[in-house]
Amino acid sequence: MAPIPKRGTVAVTGAAGFLGGWVVRGLLDKGYRVRACVRNAEDLTRTGFLQAMPGFASGRLTLHSADLDQGGAFDEIFKGCHGVTHISHVTNYDDAAYVSRVCDHIIASVNGSGSVSRVVVTSSIAAIISEADIQEVARRPVFYEDRYPDEMSPKRTPERGQGYSIGKLIAERTFAEAAQLSGAWDAITCCPGDNVGPIQSAHQKDMGPWQHLIELMLKGELVQTGAYRPWMTVDVRDDAEAHIRLLESASVANGQRYIAWSTDARNVEDICADIDRLLPELRHDTPAVTDPFPDRIKAREAELRAIWAGADLRNDRIRAVTGMSFRPLDQSIRDCVEALLSVAKVEVKRRAP
Ligand SMILES: NC(=O)c1ccc[n+]([C@@H]2O[C@H](COP(=O)([O-])OP(=O)(O)OC[C@H]3O[C@@H](n4cnc5c(N)ncnc54)[C@H](OP(=O)(O)O)[C@@H]3O)[C@@H](O)[C@H]2O)c1
């Protein structure tokens, strides 16, 4: 199907979120008309930053209240749109039937729009790398678009923390199948890495989870990341740019997935130490790491770190179709910290002068 036309109209779900907010800003900067979908447009703590964007004053940006859980909520919003970036979270990833149902809500609104030619669906690297058995990472350490988690593993259940990865794969496939059936639009999947970068609104400091973990570091709390996995990052602004370029690309086809990450990987304790390295003026009192895992996981720390160190992160495919490059992680950390201080007024635990 067709990429969206220049200066066309794009609906963004999850527009008040960390990533969605940057997609809205990026689309406006490039001259598009944007319909920002939020659950409650009246809630200024979440939508004030959207209403402060210059495009809102002119009417090029409009805000719409719509809850994914309500069938038909997006029908009127999508009419006349050329593209949709479906970024929002869902209420519960652990319930497969619910995840399918809310995908169907969006799909019905796209089908009924009579105008949408492309939907970019936000998945996650969890739909690529999240393994119930870590040995699967050792066996298949190249992280690229054709890699899927071992879906036959009996341990791959929501009860064992795999609901998010399962739900994202349900969404990827549901959208691709529906688009093929319709013949009128295509669905392209974007699988972002761990988003780091500046928040635009104070409420986003509690989301993420990555910017929230940096907020905790600033306040003096450093928690080890699950299974000692290093952060595998993308700057949130680059992630937004990737979504927009996938809407625009003439080189992508229905059902394809693209990973958006810089291929930088860094351990959480190094990220925390980076705050002082990058911003020594802050006098950040770098906290010691807290390891919340049970003893059986702690005993495997060296083994788990070695497995992750063998991972080979690729982003060749998205760079080839979009021509984009990615910011270095240092810049994302610096800008994340500065935005947490300036936008959310986070108080830093400082060492003595
Ligand atoms: N952050 C990351 O590192 C990361 C990594 C990989 C993938 N992703 C994916 O990227 C997307 C955005 O992530 P994010 O970090 O920007 O999340 P976020 O800041 O938590 O924003 C998500 C938004 O989803 C909306 N939402 C939740 N339930 C909804 C529902 N039932 N109906 C309508 N909207 C609903 C919320 O809208 P309201 O504010 O209007 O209530 C919220 O603003 C997600 O799909 C996530 O899985 C994120």
C-alpha cells in the first residue's frame, strides 16, 4: 500500500505517553496534521504539554479522547486520516483474548476510515528477545528482525513474565493479517529498544520504565535490571523518528518488522555512574546497586552476564529503509537527566561539595 502523503493527516494513539508525545512533535515539525488520541483530553496533567505545542494553537494538532477498550472509540477520529501510529499500551498484556479484542477495535476503525493507507504498530524488542529460557539467547544471540522468542517453550506463560512479549506478537500478527485481508492498508511493525531521553511532561517521569529508573538513580536508588540484562537502548526522539519514517517509506511492505535501537548496550550500574561522568556539576551521589533477585539467580550472575555480553544487536534493516542514524546513549542519558530536573523538578541526592 501507499506511504502517507507529505503534510497528510496522522492519528497517534498513546499521544500523551513518552514515545507518543515525541511522535506528535516530530510529525508537526515535518508539516503533518496530527490527531492526538489520549484517554482523557481534559486531564491537563497529561495533555497540557500537547496543548502547549504551537500546532495546537493553529488547529493543526487536535486532541481526542478515546479508550482502546471501547469498540468504535476511534471510528470518527480515523476518518480522513492517511496514517495511524498505534503506540498506546493496552490495559492488560497478560490476557490474550483481551489483547486480540482491542487490536480488533483499532482495525475496525481503520477499515471503516476509508482513508488510512498505513498503520505503524508499536511492538517491542521483547517480541524479539524475551526468552523464558535464557539459554535460548546463548543459542541464538543475533538480535535481528527475523528472530522470534522460542514460542514453543512450555515456560512461555504470562505467569512467568512473558505476557508482554506474547501480547506484542499477537498484535503484530493480528494487524498484519487484517491489513492483508483488507487490501486497502498495510501494517508495519516497529520494535523499539529501551527508550531513554528527555520527557516532555512531568507525568512521564513515572512511566517508561527506563526514564523512571533514571529518576530513581537521581534520588539515590539503583535497582539491578531483570536477569542482569544490559539496557539495549534507543533515544526516544530517534524512536519517534523511526515511526514517522516507517509511515513515509516507499520501501516497506505489509507484515514487516523493524527494530529501532542504536545497538548500544550498557549495564544499569554503568548508566548510573554515567550521570556523574556526563554532568559532574550535579555532584550526583552515585548509589550502590540493589540486587532484588532470589539467591538462585544471584548465584548465576556471572553466567547471565556472559550470555548477555554475547548478544549481537543489529539495526541494519531500519537504517537501510529509513536512512536514519541513531544518537549515542551518552546524549540520551544527559538529556533524560536534564529533562527530569527541568520538566519534572526531580530532586537530586548530591554528595558533599
Ligand atoms: N518505553 C520503552 O522503553 C518501550 C520499549 C519498547 C516498546 N515500547 C512500546 O512503546 C509504546 C509506548 O511506550 P511509552 O513508554 O511511551 O508508554 P507510556 O509513556 O506509558 O504511554 C503509553 C500510553 O498508552 C496509553 N494507554 C494505556 N492504556 C490505554 C487504553 N486502554 N486506551 C488508550 N490508551 C491507553 C496511555 O494513555 P493516556 O496517557 O492517555 O492515559 C499512555 O499515555 C508501548 O506500546 C510500549 O509497549 C516502549
